[in-house]
Amino acid sequence: MRRVALLLLLTGLLTIGCGWHNSYDQPLNFQCPAGQSVSFIISKHSNYHEDRLWAFSCKPTFSPRAKCFLSPYVNKFDQAFTFECPPQHVIAGMSSYHSNYHEDRRWRFYCCKNACISKVSKNCHWTSHLNWFDETFYWNVPHHNVLVGAGSYHQNYQEDRRWKYKYCPKRSC
């Protein structure tokens, strides 16, 4: 019950404009604090702007001295993508920019090395698509898991993307 109340509070705060990490049609550049990875994602679509607002939360995951890098762009406008950080890396941030001409974003992901990530790919899972076009969605990385990948496809007639995420178990260190 406490978790539901917290989620409703967070959703309410984001709805009134507090806590978004980008503005419509503007770049998104989000990085978790050192030693943390993305644990919660919320995104809201606007038909007027044909773009999304994004907000993230993070959780302690690894050493603050972990080696991190920003991926190259993983998509061209209007194209689908499936991205995974390299083995033993987690997603600790996301970066994108919006094109009004394409009404889409190009994406990059901030990956950080974490020796506590299971190397056994059979223990990792992809979510189903979390949203329909033009819908708000939110997703918590399951407890004792870390975010390692993202996939998305764009529909021009909807001018929006559907999203799914890959997560893996985190071993105790």
C-alpha cells in the first residue's frame, strides 16, 4: 500500500510539472549520480508537441568509481532500435534530442560497468511493450535487478514510440 501511495505521489508531482528531466522538443540529458543506475522510468506524450517528457529515478548499484561511457546514437529518426549495454554494464542514464521535422528522437545510453551483473543471459528478461502510442507509462526495474537494455519502434502516423526494457538479476558483491 505504501508503494502505491508513493507512486501516486510521484505521478502527481510529475503531472503538475515538477521533476521532468526534459521539456517538450528539447534535449534530454540524464545521468544517475555516481554508483547508481536507472530504477524507475516515467514518460508522458503530448499530441500537441508530438514529443515525450521523461523522468527517472536511480538506485545504488555499484562502486562510485565504475567506468562509464555514453553510447553512440542507436537509431536514426523514425527507425526502430534494440540496444543493450555491453556485458556487466548497466544503464545509468539516457540522452536524446528531438526533431520537429521527424517528430521523433535519436537516443544514446549511458552505460556503467558493474561486476555484480550476472553474465548468464538466460536470467535476463525483456518486458513486453509498456505503452500504446500517445500514452503515459511508468515502469519500475524489478527488485534485485538492473536495467541493461532498451528497445523502441516509431510509427509516423502516431508520431510516437512504443518502449520495452531489458533487465537482469544483480548478484550480491
